[in-house]
Amino acid sequence: MNHQEILEKLVEETLKRDFQLLERKDEQNWEDSQIQALSEMTQFNEIEIRKILLETKKLVLEKQKKKEFNLWWSVSHFLLILGIIYLLVGVFIFGPWHSLYAFGLILTAVIARIIIKSYQRQIIIDPLDGSGYRWSQNEDRKVYSCLKTDGYYFQSFGKCYSDKYTPDVKGNFIAELNCRWESGEYDEYGLMIGFENDINIRFIVTGKGSACPCIYDTKKKDFIDNFSWKRDILPSGRTRSFNSLKVQKEGHQFTYWVNDKLIETFTQELGPPTYFSIRSCGDQTVVFESLRIKNFREEVLFKEKFMLGQNKFPVNERDSFNYLKKMTPEGYLVQTNREDYNYWSKREVTLKKSWDIQIETTQLEGETEWFGIVLEKYKGDEILERLYCYIKQDGSGELRMDTSISGFELQEKFSFEVNSKNSYRITLGYRSDLYKTKGIFLAINHTVIFTDLKLKLPDFTHFGMLVSGYQTVRFNNLIIDKRN
């Protein structure tokens, strides 16, 4: 038997074994018996077992849905047939006025069938492994840099970033930087030299082959002098050869060359340099090879080889970003890297009369910050209502409603039992079929945390998964069981 056949056989066996447990809504017993059966019969890991549980639950819920629908549909079908027979036979036996009763019975059956159709359960099951709904996968990065054997890879995302070095350089000097454009946009990169009074001079090139210097006042946030671009100075686009940027300061005169081609000579009254920076801007990847600074006597004041195993000074290797959303076979990962800011993925789901939502969450790494689910009501592009349910791995949580039209407020703080795996199933329901409640309820790992039988929620149009702060959270096995 292949892997798929084994899974199908296990699903069939566990479905037979546990259907009565799930019929009684004994969720914990059902899951425990599933895990026990699969652990005894297979060597699957936890993620594979949970996918089997989800598939089994899907079949059981579909069977419940069909059984429930068939029952009420049969009742309405019986009433419809009874009304038709009564209309055809009863009129001749009891008189014409009995046709009113017959028509009433038929009308009741028709209305009942319409209500049964509209109130039918809809079940959405998504393992969140890429096989279901296409959740957004994107990233909002700031900068990524790492040292490799062929150079220091420096990837920027939209803004300008630099690494700063502070060698002791007095008087005249010559600085040489070897670098190349690797990929992305044709934005600026190169060497930036800082001076006193918040002045820096940027000696830059672009991946398109242009070059120029510019003088910038960091305090005023304005350019003092911005020279014209010299075009076609170096090869455009990605090449395997490094380009040489050379800067000479003699007195107050600066001279800038690229690949031995003179770019600009200018005069600026400045004192000794305070720092030298390699720099990259925009959405691009630049590779730096080496930086050397010497005086006019050919004495080397600073020398660095930006290559793995050859560098003398530590480089600022980092992976800085705001968020990363990625679908993997193990689940949907949301990684956040910004304080006091929420990131979520969402999809359109209409939630009206009654609904149950279950989702498995695992905090993989990071600080003690919020993660969970969010429900929203949109009107066009405007958010009218938003219901949050989020937890922290320290055992605290909050159920909160933000609203602009309904007029009621909900802010319920709660606590729950933590575990060593940092894995928690969030179950949120309204007029629930699962827990047979009339209002709203919340359960964490099958333990009911909060109920409010009188609370009336608005209709929602979107469901989302939320993560905040500095952490990585994995979401698995989403189930939405609803009636609209």
C-alpha cells in the first residue's frame, strides 16, 4: 500500500471507531482516541497525524451535515406529498372547502424546504499547508546582509542602509571600494564618507552604469550639492567582475573615479573624516568585495576583505524585516518584527446566523506577544466591526470587539493553561452547533474559557489570522462550520 492508501485506510477505520463520540460532541475524547489509534498503527509524525485527524473530522462533519439535511428534507418531502394527496383526495371526500387546508399544508412544506436549504450547514476545512485557500504569501523586509566566500551580500528593500567603519584617518587619503550590482532595481550604492557638522559625501554608482558624487547635510536633511550623473561609466546589469570606486581627498579637493574613469573633481571645506560606510538603497542586492584606505605615502590605514574567512572586522550580518507570511507543508507561518503592530492574513467568509471556528496555533519562537484570530465586517472598503480573539504564550488572552455602528462593547480578559509545546487550539463559536450555546463562547484546547448567552453579534464578512510583536507563529487545520 502506498502512503495515500494507508491514510485512506486509517481514516476509514478511525471514522468507524469514533463516529459515535463525535456525534455526542465529545471533542476531547474523539481526538484522544484518534491519536491513540494512529500512534499504535503508524510511525507518522505529529503534523501528519493532525492532518489525518482533520481529514477524518471533515468526513464526519460532512456525514453529520448530510444526515441532518436528509432528515429535515424527508420531513418536508412527506408534508408536501401529504398536502398533494389531501388536495387530490380529501376534496372529494370532505368537500371543496378542505382544499384550503391542503394548500396550507403544501405551502408550509414549500416554505420549510426553502428554510432548510437556506439554513443548511456549510463547512470550510483548510489544513493551511497550501492545498486549500490561497492565503497571501509576501514579506515586508528592511535589509538582509550576509558574508559569503565571494563577497558581502547586501540586500536593501526600499530604503537606504549602510555599514559604518571608523578608521583613524587624518589629512589626505585615498579610499578604494570594490563592489558590484547583483540583482533588483537599478538604484544607487557605493561609498559614503562622513565628516563633522553632520555632513557626508556619497560617491555612488547604479546598476545601470551611471555614477556621480553628492554632498548631504544630515541635520538639515537636504543636499548641499548634487552633481550631474555620468552615464555608461560601468557595465549595465549583472556582471561577475567587481567595479572599482576610488576617492581621493587632497586638502579641500575631492576627486572621484570609477574603473579609472574620472567622474568629478570638486572642492568642499571639511575637516578629517569621521567614518566610512558601504551603502545600498532601493530594492536591490549589491555585493561588496573590499575596502582599502591609504595615505599619500602609500601607507595602508584601513584594509578589509569582505569575504567569508578573510574578513578582519565583524560585519553587520542581519535579516531585518517588518513581517513575513509564508505557506509551508508544516503550516502557515507568520513572522513579525515590529513592536506594537499587528499583521494578519484574511479571506472573505460570510458569518451570520451561527458558526464555529477552530484553528490550531503554535508559537515557534519570539517574545511574549499576541496572536490569534480576527473577524471583520466590511461595507465597501470601510471596516464597521472587528472582533479579536488573541492569546499569549504566558497563558493570558483577550476577547475584544471594536465597533463603529452596533453600539455594544466587549473586552473580556481571560487566562488558560499553558503547555511546553506552545500549541493551542482556539475554538470560537456563536449560537454553536458544537457546544449547543445560544450566544458566544470561547474554548482553548477544548476547555471553555468564556460564554455569554445574551450577546448578539453582527454579521461578519472576513476571517483572519493575527500576529503582533517579535515572534513567529504557525497556524494549522482551520475549520469553519457555519449556517447563513
